[in-house]
Amino acid sequence: MMIESVWMTLLACVIGAAVVMFVVAALARRTGWPAAIFIGFSVLVVVVLGLYFASSDHRVEVERVTAGEDPWPMHAQWSADHYPSRARAVEALAVHVVRELRDGVASCESLRVVGDGGDTVAALRRRNALLEIEATEDSAAGADATSALLVLRHSEGSVEGDLEYVPVGGDRVHTTLRKAYVDAPWVLEDPATQGDRHEVLVGRSGPQRNRGEAKTAAEASALDRLADRVRVGLATNARDWEARGQRFDAMLHPIAVANDWRVDNVFVQTFDTDHGQLRRVAVHSAPIDVAKIRDDVARHLQARRQTWAFQGVALLVLAGLTYLGYWVLDSSTRGHFTWRLRAGSLVTFVAAVVIVMLFVA
């Protein structure tokens, strides 16, 4: 049992004991001892259950990717060392070409693209609707004041382009642009489930200064995805407060590790920015049996509920025995040591609760 649970139960016991002592003592003279004891224990039960259900409010908001949203945005303002697919590299090249023409103050009205299969022209048109872009096979004419030229070269693992343009009041500029890529389609969309029960889960980080921090964030994102999958089919009423908060995630990790949760592949992307390098990481797990983990979590939650039930019964028994001892001693001394006996009973009750909680833990 977690330390937080022990201290929460201990707090409930202390508050409950104090409430019972004063309520019973105040009501005993008016209603009689049986009614006073019944009312006191009723108040105790209400206090304990209130603290128990209040714990369900400890929740963590998990950032999720909604349908249609790009899970791995390009960050077009930065240049990356490599991209997770050829299509994304072509898109990055188009962004770089448009930025080069803008920053170079080119006066061209059109851009001729040589050696394109159609995807680069389409990407360029998406990035600059004002520039007239056409595919051509004629590269002999070169660039002039009104027309820029982009000659593409495609090879395994990279997309390259020789860009020529004439800036306003300047000489012809020639620059080579290159975008590398690797074949990692899982970075851009989640892989399919493998087998009847096994799933591969992907986690992605945002840009971070440190690679280690980015990898940690990506792994945490993958575990968030696993937590979402595990929650499906579990009871989500107020008693299962772990299934909606921080403690659920903390409980899930060791159970997942016990079921062979591990990272199977890592993709690291580095951006060059004006303020230094930033890195972001995507990870995907080895195939894992989510249904088996869900069953283990359900058993763990059931054990937690049984522990809470045992603690509640132990609390009531301890409170009853403590009060009985106080009542017998107070009656035998005819009330001469009432407040001392109350203080001693409270200390005895708290000590007994601590022992029981440690035994349960």
C-alpha cells in the first residue's frame, strides 16, 4: 500500500476519533449512552467516507491528439537534421525554397521546377499561392529577373535541389538545399495492432533542449496512451479513484514493466534555431498485451478496495474498543479524570491505528 494512503487513513482516524469523543460526550447526558454512541459512530463513518471519496479529485490532464490533428507538426520555422518520411522531407524542402526566395529578396514571379514527380510542385503551391509554379524539363535557360529555377535530385534517404534566382539589384544566386529522411512512418501515424491482443503504442515529445528530457517526455506520452487504453473497460465510478488520477499512472508503470513494457524504437529529430539546438523524440513500444495489463490493473484495484474496507472495519473496531475502555475507566473514577482519560484514549487510539496501518501496508 502506498505511503499516501497510510497517512490519509491516519488523518481520517485522528479526526474521526476526536469527533466521536466530543460528540458522544456532549450527547450522552441528553440522549443516553446508546443513542450517543450510535450518533458518534455515524459521524465517524461520514468523516471517513468523505475523506475517502475526496481523494478521487486528484487528476492529471493528459494532452491528447484529436482526430485530424498532425501528431508530429513540422515546425516550418526551423530546419531539421532529418525527417521521418520522404513526403515530409519534400514538404520541408518546399518550405526552405519559399523562405530562401523571400529572404533573398527575389523579384521573380514564377518558379520552374525540373525533375519533379509532382509532389514537390504541389508542396510549393501549398506554401506560396502567389508564385506561379510549373514543372518543366528545360533547365538550360537558367534563372532570370522574373523566373527562378529549381533542379531536383532524388536519392535514397534525401531530397536535394539546386535553386537559382536573381535578387533585386543583384547578381544571380545559386544555392543547394538538401533534406534527409529515414523511413519511419510510425512517427506520423500509429502502427496497426499486431495480433489479436497485442498493441504497439507510440509516444511523442515536444521540442526540448536536452535529448534525455525529450526521450523521457516521449516515453511518458506512450505510457499515457497505454493508460488510456487500459482505462477502457475498467469501472470508473467514485470508488475507483485511482483510475482517474496520478496514482493510477504511478500504479500502471510497474504493472506494465512486469508485462514486458519496453521501448522498441526511437526517432530523434534535431532543429537548428536562432537560440541553439532543440530536440524532439518519438518512441514506439514493443507489442504489448493491453488486455492482460487491464486484467492486472483490475485485480490491483479490487485489492485496494478490499484494503480500504478492512481499514474501515479496523477503524470502527478500534474506535469502539477505545471508547469502551474510556467509558469504563471514567465511570469507575466517577468523572474525576475525564479530560485526562480522553487525552489518553485519543493517544492510545492513534497509536493503535498506526500499528494496524503498518500491518496492512
